[in-house]
Amino acid sequence: GKARVKNATRSSKASLQFPVGRIHRLLRRGNFAERIGAGAPVYLAAVLEYLSAEILELAGNAARDNKKTRIIPRHLQLAIRNDEELNRLLSGVTISQGGVLPNIQETLLPKKTTEVSKSSASRNDSSKRNTLNSTGQNKSS
């Protein structure tokens, strides 16, 4: 008789890592529509796989920048928030243990002076200006 051909998964046919069969089952069970086309779970699996790969790529870079070999939630957070499009897509998402992006407002940074000779003099002036007078009001305000 004929040699039995091993059943190829729909994921392998589409050369995807994400499970097409499982996504199809979830689409059918999820009451999204009365009927689900054969191409829909393949397309959705491809989209999910692409987004996952994109995030993992950036998170891996963030981990490497921090001299780590393992991706932690912090790396995912840095990857997503530093990428404009991913940040917009996941703007309403909170990542547990993710922390925040390092950001200090320009006005809170110490004053920078251009000339070295003036820098010590201007520093003394600013310290005098920022001292509180007897009423507790700032002199400069």
C-alpha cells in the first residue's frame, strides 16, 4: 500500500512557532463569531508571533545592555517603553515588577554654566539666592 504520511501541523505548514490549532479552538470557543475561517487562526498566530519576537528582541537587547543573560520584567518594560510603536500599543498595560523609565525633568537638574571661571562665582550666588530668609520665604521668589 501507500507509505503513511505523518500529519503536518498547521503551524509547521505556515512555518510558525505559535499553535494555529489551539488559536482556532480558542476563536471557536470564544464566541467571537458564529463561524471562523480557516485562514483566520493562521493570520492571528503569525501576528502574535511577530509581536512576541519583536518584544523579545528588544528585551534581549535591554538585558544585554545591563550585562544580564536572562530577561526579567524590567527588561520587557524598558524595551516596550523605549519603542514608540510598542509603547503606543501597550499604553494601557502595567508590567508587574517593571519599574519606570529613568527620567529627570530638565528644571530639576543642577544648573550648568558655560565658563569655568564663572562657575564657582555663579554657584556662590545661587546658593545665596536659594537660602531662606527669616520669614521662611525664598528670596528669589
